[in-house]
Amino acid sequence: MKKHLLTCIFAAPLLLFAQQTYVWNVSSGSWTEPFNWTPTRTTPAVNDVLEFSSNATVTDMPATESIGKLWLHNNAVVNFSTTIASVITIGHATVTAPHFAVEAGTVLNVSGNNAIAFNIESDYSGEVSGSIDFFDGAHRLTAVSVSSLLFKSSATFTANTGFDGNAFGPTNLNSVIFESGAEYINKAGGNPFGAAAPNAVAIFNPGSIYRYQRNGAGSSLAGRVFGYFYIDGNLNFSGIGSARDCIIQNDLRLLSGFFLFNPNTNGSHTGNFNIYGNIICEGTSYIDIGSDNMPGAVQLLGTNQSIGSGGGTGTIIIKNLTTNNTSTLLNRNITVSGLLDMQHGIIQTSSSALLTLSATASLQSCTHDYSHLPYTNMGCDNAYIEGPVQKQGLNNADFAFPVGSGGKLRPVLLHNATGDFTVEYKRSDPYLDMSATMGAGIHHISHIEYWNITGTGSGNVELTFYDPNSGGVTDMNALRVARYTASQWTDMNVSSFAGTPGSNGSVTSNALNEFGNFTLAGSSAYPNNPLPIKLLEWTAYRDMNGVMLQWKASDEIDSKGYIVERSANGTLYTPISPLIAAQHIFAFNYTLSDIQPLGGNNYYRLKIIEADGKTYFSNIIQVILPVLPALMVYPNPAREKIFIKISAQSSISTLAVVNITGSVVKWIHASNLTIVSVDILNLSPGLYYIKTMQGQSSLIVPFIKYNL
């Protein structure tokens, strides 16, 4: 009897706190009506699990109530409203997490002017994979513990029409997490960050989406961190300024409308827009970031980024732009009106995606290697513009155009210039692109590069050289600026030289008022000045033996010869030929067969060596070959003999022939061989394997031996 009494004493607390699940069973009704739940909920308890598994409308809520879990699932659409303000406290130790759950495909709508608050208690959690919409009043969904309310990859939260305040409250920092793929849609109310920047209640992880769908002045962006930042409305931040940065971890994307961030005299904005993704404009949407009261910049800090994709037609104007990435691809025209600060990364432009520096724009850049030139800001090998760039509004001023190609800065400068000018560097042969006809005083021109300078106005053109990438200069007095004038290369005369022969420097023309294509030239008075030889042809193609390389050269008077170099990544090159002596015959043809090309990418260049030892390089050409397996066995099946083809890049030195039981029946030594012949005549018919050894035992190729 005592034993049974003791059992009842201990069991009583467990029964008191036993979890009960109640399922909503009507299409519309009051939360507090017991018969709207199955089973009938006559005595609400703090650990009740309330379940909605079908469409429902809750028309009335209790003023306060504590429950263990609120669970919406099975694609249900559930609408909550109330005649009085309601606070539902969620979480209990006897209930399994998550304690607030809106599953994928499920929708929770909270509406009405009477506020409804769902408060997840400390140490309890919530998880949303479906959709939540707040309409009308100051509704809340709060959590206490850090990272305790998760919006998963398919989740959407919408602060909808009429909503007021901060959806997740102003306290409990870092309690709400929007994971990659989750979306917050801002149509009304305050921002979800709640607390003063840089503190935040809601955290937006990389890959999450923050979408503005409203007009007028939005919430301050300063000190905030976003994943993807989408704008689908007309936003104007004219009066907002801060010293804090706005961080966009993915793309800034305009779906429609405009994004204006032009702090006025009400406040300056020294903070930056730090963007790690792309800037995308669709339709007629446009962007204007910056003002005289905004020394902060749009900073591109990702890897390969782009500006202006999305197929739109709207303008993109940025006052101060900083690039500190790998590359920036322009997909449409953009204008920089303040400072272009090029710290790292190549800006890729085109005639339909022009970078324009307005009359008020200036340039700042990383440190270049032109040690003999007195200019500070003209780009560097890690940060230049590949394609055309325009500078407007020069008024008897000097300007350096930071252009280049192929990993090398090749700037050009205008002095005492007046007008608007567009400059592009061309790593190409001006003989082939324009003409081989030399005007008076010009003996020859460069065969590897030129600059296209267009504009109306006047100025002196200063062309730079950097050996060996621009050929070779041994006598500054022989160097000239040549311009193509419709039919010939014409001497533009020389006003000054700078630099050191064989190293780097420049040559400056007299004042000009006509422009076009310019290149470095050798004076007819100094015919031996070794600007590069002329490559009439430089090609590579796949053939039966591997890759065939061909080139044709002329003007080899001062050339010693050529070495062919190959790279797998376009950066690190190794020689694949000895020195091939120059033949010193006009238009001589050279060929080389690469019989062991790489699987995948093969990048080739010519290392051209002059008689005095100076070197420079041709342009790079690419051949892509299939990636072959490390081992190939043929014929298969076979009767008397098999051949094993080993990839040239393989380090395989020993192979084994293994039978179906795993026993080695033959050893094969394959060091420094690419094709091995194996006699199998004496093997019994059946299945065998060629197996690699020396650390490559995972590589196994089957073959079949048969008898007639």
C-alpha cells in the first residue's frame, strides 16, 4: 500500500504538467472558445501545444495567455485579429522546440488596430519557413534569447499596409536571424533592427533579402548590415547623414523606382556604402548616391563585381566611388562626379558601358611602378581601366587616364587640356588595325599597342612606356609620338621626355587640337631604336598531335629569338621550348607543336628576346582541350595485348594488374611513360583491373580478357 501511495505522489506533478496538443477545428471563431479546439480546451495550460493545420480565422484573442507552442503547418492560411490587445507568451520546458513554428507553405496573417504580440520566452525558440504578414496595428513577434527566432531559407516576413513600429521590438539584441534565402519586405512601419545602430534586434545573414516596397524617405541605412538589398519603390534619403557605414553583403538591386541618397545641409554622411555584390538596375530605375555633404563613398569590396546589369535604362550616378576588389564590370554607362579611388581591381568598360568622370571628378589610386614619372595618381597594375574612360570639363588642366590591359597599367596623360576626352588603351598591332604607312620623320611604330583618344579641344599628349611590356627604348632622342591621320602615321613632334631608356618613362607631343589613335614611334633619324618587332600572325589550334602554334614575324633586325611559354591559369607561365633563333627574314613563318598539352585550359604566349637581352611578351592565346582521365585502357575487351595511356600530367610510376579476387597477377613499371604495352595472352579469361600504386590506389580501371 505504501508503495502505491508513493507512486501516486511522484506521478501527480507529471500529470499536472503533461503536455496536451489542441487542434483548431473551425473555419472562424474565437481563440477563447473551448469547442473551437479538438479536444475541447476547457482548461488552458502553460504547456499547451496549439496547432493550426487548415485554413482558419481567429476573430478574438485573450488579453494575456501563456502556452507551450504555437504550430502552423500543412499549407494552412491562418488569420489573427482581436477586439482587444493581446499578448501570447510562448515556451515551456516540457515542449520540444521550436516553440513558435510556421512551416513551409503556411501563411500567418496578423491584422487589425488592436495589437497582437507573440513573445517567445527566454531559452525557447521559434522557426519560420512559411510567410508572416503584419497589417494595420503595432503587432509584435519577439524572442528573448540570442539567435532564438530563425527565419529559414524559404521564409518571408512582410511589414504590410498600415503596420506600425518595429516588428521584432526594440530590445533583445541579435535575437532574430534571417538566414540565407529568407526575406523581409518593408512596406510600412519602422525597420526590423529596432535598436539604435550599430546594435540590432534582427540580423540579416549573407544571402538573406531586405526588400523596400515603399515610397518616400525610408529608415536610416547607416550602421546597418544587409544581405541582398532590393528596392521596389521611390526612396529619397536627402536629409539623412551619419558617420556609420551601410554594409550590403550581396547585391544592391533596383527592381523599379529610384534610390536617391543625397544628404543635404541637414547632415553630412561620412559613412560608406560597402557593397560586396553587384549593383543592379532593372527597367527605368535609377541611382544617385552622393552630394557635397557626403564625403563617404560607394565602396566595392567583393571579388568580381558588376554595376548596371539587369537590362535597365536608368542612369547611375555616384559621387565618390572606391574599388577594392578583383574586378568591376560595367554593364551600362555610369558617372562619377566626385572622387574615383582605385585601390585594387580592374574596371572593365565598353563603348556601351562607359565610365564617365564629370568635370568635378578627380582620381586617386594605388601606387604605380612608373618610378621615373613624377605623377602619383594614375592607376597601377592592380587597378586600372580596361576599356574606354571619359573625362569631362577639362579647362587648361592636366589629367592622367588610368588605362591598361593584360595585367599592366599603360596610362596616357593630357596636359594643358581643354574639353571632354575619351581614352582607351589597345593591346593590339596598329600596323594591322590601321596602316603600315609612315609619314615624314617616322621610321617605324610600336607593333603591340596604341591609345585611342577622342574629343574636341586641345592639349599635349603624353604617352608612357614601360619595358619590356611596351617593347624596348634605348634612346630617348629617338622616341616620338605618332598619330594616325587617315592614311599614315604622322609625327606629332616632341615637347619633352621623361624617364630612363630600358626602364620606364614617357614622351610628350606638342600642343594638339586634333586627336585619334596614338602610339610610340621611332624617329627616322634613329632607325635602330628597338620598339617591338612586328608579329604578323600568332595563332594556336588543336591538331592530332596536341596543339600547333604558329607565328609570323618581320622587322627582326634586333631580335635574338623566341621562347614559347604555357600556363594552366593565365598567370604562372613556364617555357615549353628552347630559344628559337630569329631568322631575320622578312615575314618568316615559325611553328611549334606542343605534344603534351594540358587537359582543360592552355594559355600560350611568346617571350620575345632582343639581341641586347631585353624581353617582352606577345598577347596571350588560349586553347581548351578535354580533360582526359589519368588512365585509359584499350582495346577493351582484349585477347593478346592491352595498351595503357597515362596522362602526361600524372606522376604514376607503378601499375598492377589485379584479378577479381584482388590478387596482383602482373606488375607494370611506367615511370616517364605515357603509353605502356602489356602482354595478357597467358591470363585466364575474365575481369581484371588496372590499379595505380604509390599513393594513387583509389584509381582503378577495369578490362576484360577473352579467348577465341
